[in-house]
Amino acid sequence: MTSISRLIAEPIIRACVLFLFVALVFAVSAVFAGVVVDATTMFSVLQNFAMIGLVALGLGLTVLIGEFDLSVAGMFILGGCVAVIVGSNGPVFGLAVAVLIGIAGGIIQALLMIRLGLNSVAITLGGLLTFTGIAHVLTESKSVLFNDLSVALAMNVPVLGVFSLRSLITIACFLAGGVLITYTRIGRDIVATGSNRHAARVAGVSTSHMLVGVFAVSGALAALSGALLSFGLSAASPTGLSNVMIPAIAAVILGGGSLSGGVGHPIGIAAGVLVLAIVRSGLTVLGVSPSVHEIVTGALLLVVAILDGPALGERLYQFKSMVTLRVGSI
Amino acid sequence: MSPKYFWVERLMAFRPRLWISTHGALLPLGLALLLLTAMFTPGFLSAPNLLSLVNTASVIGCVAVAMMLITISGNVLSFALGVTTGCSAMMFAWLTGYESGLLATVGALVFSTVVTGFQGLLIGLFRANPIIVSIAALGLMTGAAELISQGSMIYASGSQLQGLNDTFWSVPASGWVLLALVLLADFILRFTRFGRNIVMLGSNMTAAKAAGISLWRTTVGVYALAGLFSGIAGILLAARYNAGSLEYGIGYDYSAIAAVLVGGTFIGGGEGTALRTLAGLVVITGAGAILLLHGVSTEYQFLFTGLVLLVAVLVQGR
């Protein structure tokens, strides 16, 4: 039993288990529910994957280093609004400005956090509200439309049948993240910082640089994701904070990240995002109302939050010994 | 140590102790500044403006006191209190259909207490991350409420609680309710064993555990109390608009946590009082109203809340 749970805790194996689960769901739905798993279904799953993927990846990296970046949801919105507003002078320029703002926001938050010795949750809560506030001011609290519809078409046109530009960018970012964490020294330094910051510092890791870097990447990815989505929809709006926050956090923890830090892997996060994307597409196929999506994602997040709880094992042990005690006494 | 050096030591160790801790020293400054600008803002000190200000602030204040309890207990914040407020307003409006003000009140309060207390149970029992549990609860409750109400408003019938819209000694009833909750929260924190357990849990969980405090009982208690206060906020809203809607609670979490932090409650837990939270609330809502009177449009209010919160957090740093 313990060996199985230890295996599942291993990030790569956990990702494999999740991917297997995904394949199983596909097979079962194809055989029993009569849902045809064709290119269209795959395409819709990958579009959902692209929507939450990058935010989850950025958040996951901050979780890996032992922090928690609440501001990704705000940066997602700000990135979308900036890209649409600035993008009227050329979409690539808009994208670049959005990503630069993301990087700057991440660096500022990380520097404040390190200099003042503050908790990342506190600082990024301020960041979340400030970024959303800036988005409100820029858009005057209204939806902004992007007039160049050809960009939206280019974003969503199927490539090789199942991919789109958005999902290809997302997959590329995940692969780059995976390579960074597994094969480079920076990746190992990040994991070391997340596992035990003091020990990492003693071993010569520049933990401050790692923190600043990770928060910059997290901001950049969130802004990029928001910009891509807004271009895909040809519109941006400063509302809807929780729409991306809930699935992103669920994906990170589902994919093996732990809030105690030092555990997790981009490939695992990708698997978590994929599971959520499939659930979302499945619910859409079933034709249920959007509020059911929220309930399902919320319930999933609640379950993963309990599973991530440090005291879960202790409670299960207490429960088991209580049961055996009762049985023994009878 | 010789007596001479003893006095040197005493002098060296002397720090002027303000009536609040150093990071809260910004609060009286903010209040003074607010009062000064208020005097030079035409229309701010008029009776209708003050009345509407008290009405708005009292509902946010109930949520802020609830948020403060959660922050003091070391659970940082909850993203689900605003939606709990909206849901209990809906619950209250729906239950008034049975022609009993008591049933509606009790129903709404039991609902909010149980829902929030359950989050506390998960957090206390499994040590699940409080922020994530609250975000999950936000998703679940928003989805469920939208599904049940089909996104429409629920109108209250009957006028059992019209008394909540009256004014007593020229202060609206909601203002007195808020004052009562503030005093109750401070009484609990200062004079009861439960309150001291909350503070101890927030300042050092390991020590609290070693001292024999039941982690999960205290956490459930804090969350249930916070839920009760949010439920009261919901009832105030439902009585004012004579209806209940999910829209009512939107944004309350952020204003509430801003009031809590401006009031000098330490975000790491273990420190803070309801009276200071009330002062923080006055600063936040008062400044917002002044900005509005000076013709600053509403979208800047979001940015303002965010920046104030950021400053309140930064001041707590070393």
C-alpha cells in the first residue's frame, strides 16, 4: 500500500497514471457512451488545454519553489486587456507588450517579497487586486473588442487536424518547462529551493535569483495565456477572476504539485491540465449548463485540497486504529 | 549586572509604545488624513451621504469582522465569504415566502454557519490549505446557486424585517448591528478561552498543539463564527433590497481583507482586534466615497483597493 502511494507521489509516474486514466476515459466514452473520439473532440480538448495550461504552468512553478502566486489570475486578465488594446498596432507588438508587463509584474512582486521578507500569498494578493484594477482602468470596466478578426481565425485554425496555434504554443511551453526542470542546473536549483530553502542557500544556490526568475516566468506565462485567449476570442474583459483561478490550482495539485514545495513537475502539471480539459469537453458534449462545470471543478479542487493536506495520513491512521480497536473489542 | 548598567539596559531597550503596534501606526495617520479631506469635500458631511455610507460600510464591515477572525486564526483569508453573503441573502429572501421572519433569519444563519464551518472542518482536520479550500467553496457555491436560481434574483415577500431599514438615534439599524458584532468579536477574542485559543493558534500552531488546544475544534469554531457574521451581512442586504442575489456578495472579500489589513491585523495571524478593523473599514470606505465625490470614476476604485491593500501588506514587512 505504502509502495503504491509512494509510486504515485513520484512525479513522472503520477503523470503516466493520469495519462493512462485519460486514455481509459477516452476508450470508455468511445465504447459505451457512443461519443466519437475524432479530430474534433481532440481539438476541443486541446483548446481547453490551451486555456488553462499556461496559467497552471506558471502557478505550478511557483508552487514548486515553495511559494504561491495568487496574482496569475489578475495577470491573465491584464495580459488579455493590454494585448487587445495595444494589439491594434499589430498583434505581435501587443503580445510582446503583454508579456513584458507580465515579466515586470512578476519581478516587482518577487523583489518586494524578498526585500521585505513577506509571505508570497500576501504580496500576490495585493498584486492580484492591483493588476485587476489596472485592467479595469484601462478598459473602463467594459469589454473591449479586437477588430482584426483574421488574428482570431489564425489563432484557432486547426493545424495537423487536432492542434491550433494556441495549443501548440502551450505544449511547447510545457516541453520547455519539463526540460528546464529535469535536465538543467537551474531546474535542480529551483527544486532544491522549494524543498529546503535554507539548505539550498547553504549549498550555494542563489535562492533570491531563483525566486525572481520563477515569478517573472509565472507572470509572463499568465500574461501570454490571457493575450492568446483574448486574441482567440477577439475580445477582452476585466471580469471573471475565478474562471481561470479554480481550474489552474486544481490542475497543479492534481498533477502532483504540493503546497509544501519542492514537489511537482511540468509534465505532471500538463497531465493535470489535460484531465481537467477532458472533463470540461466531456461536460460540454453532454450539454450541461456552465454552472455544472463550476460545481465539478470546485468539487475536484476540494478533493485534491484534502488529499494534499499534511494531516491526512495521520487522520487515516487514527481512523484505521479506531476501527481495528472496535473490531478487536467485539 | 550592576544597578548602573541595569538602567542603561532599560534605557537602551526602551521603545515608545504607541497605542497600537508599529505597523498599525499608519492607521491613525490615515484616519486623520481622511477626516481632513472629508472636511474639504463638499457634500461628504451631508446627512444623506453619511447615511448611505454607513449602510454600505456596515455590510462590508460584517464580512470584514468575519475575515479578521479567519486572519487572526492563521488561515490568511477566505475567498468564499462574499459568495456566502450572497447565498444567505438568497436563502433569506426565499424563506420569507413562508411568512415567518424568524424562520428566514434562522435558516439563512444556519446555512452560512454550516457551510463555512464545514470548510473549517476540512482545514482543521486534514490541515488542507485554507485558501484553496475557500476557492473550491467559491466555485461550488457559485455553481450551485446559479443552477438553483437559474441566474435570476429571488424577491422577498412580506415585510417582517422592515425594522432593519429604520434608523435609531439617526444611525441605521445595520450600523448598530455592525457595532454589536465588532464588540462581540473583541469580547470573544479578549475575554473567552475560545478567543485566546484562536489567537494562540494563529501566532504559533505548534505551540498551540503542544498546549493541548484542539486544532480542529478551534478552526471549526472560527469558521462557523465567520460564517455566522457573513450570514448576518447577507440578511442585512436582503432586508435592504427586499431581494436576494448572488451578485450582492461580489467584491466583498477584497474590500473586507483590505479593511482587515489596513486595520493592522497581521496577515500571518495571531494579532489584531475588531475595533482596529472597524477603523480600517472607515478608512477604506470613506476614502472610496471621497474619491467618488471628487468625480473619480468607479473603475479606479478597484485599483485603489488593490494599491491600499498592497501598501498595507508592505508596511507589515521588516
